[in-house]
Amino acid sequence: MKKIFFMVLITMIITNIFAQENGENMTLKDQATGLTWQSGENDTSKMKYDWAKSYCESIQIAGKNGWRLPTVKELLTLIDYKKVDPATSLEFETIYPSYYWSSEVTAFYDQRIWAVNFKNGAVSPYKRNYSTHVRCVHK
């Protein structure tokens, strides 16, 4: 019984140190690409494009500045087409089976931004004044 208590206590201490080290929103490093992703979500969960871009550029996570919205290609590296709802193999703290903003404006209409759907991996143009999810990235 003492052994179990001790192991639980050590786990709690390590988890607390890790959480403090990485801030409120922890990070997740993709070993295949070398990109570091925001693991949790922002407080409001959904944002319009301009707010999302400003949010990523202004946050500090795990003691790092220089976060940004990912490109479509970077978001697609997270998609696992063998999975659905969400279509990713990475274990994010939170992830919604919905669209996430990319940083890329569509070539055919500058009021639309490419977004990637984490329910099924679809890529679609989204109006920049719509609100959708945000996942910041750091290189």
C-alpha cells in the first residue's frame, strides 16, 4: 500500500513540474516533422481568422515565443486517413473533429482561408470572418 501511494505521489509531482514547465497549455512535438504543436486549446476555443493569427503570434508556451498559424501542409501532417473523428494519431490534450485555421489565403478569393477538418482530413476554403478552431505551431 505504501509503495502504491509513493508511486502516485511521485507521478503527481512529476506531472505538476511538467505542467509548470510547459505552461497552462502543454506542447506536443511531432517527431516525424520536428514541429512543436500547442497541445491544448485557447480559452475561447473558436476564433475568427485575424484573431487566430494574432493569438498565435502573441502567445508564449513552454517559454517559447514565435508561435504561428500552421500552413495547410503542416496541418495535413497531423492527419491519419485511417482514423476519423478525429483523424489524427497524435495525442493532443484537446482536439475537436472540426475545422482548424491554416495561415494560407486561397488563391481565388482573398477573403477565404484554407482550413483542415480534423474529423476526416478534408481541406476547405473558409470565410475569414467565420469562427473556427486554432492550433498554433512552433518550428
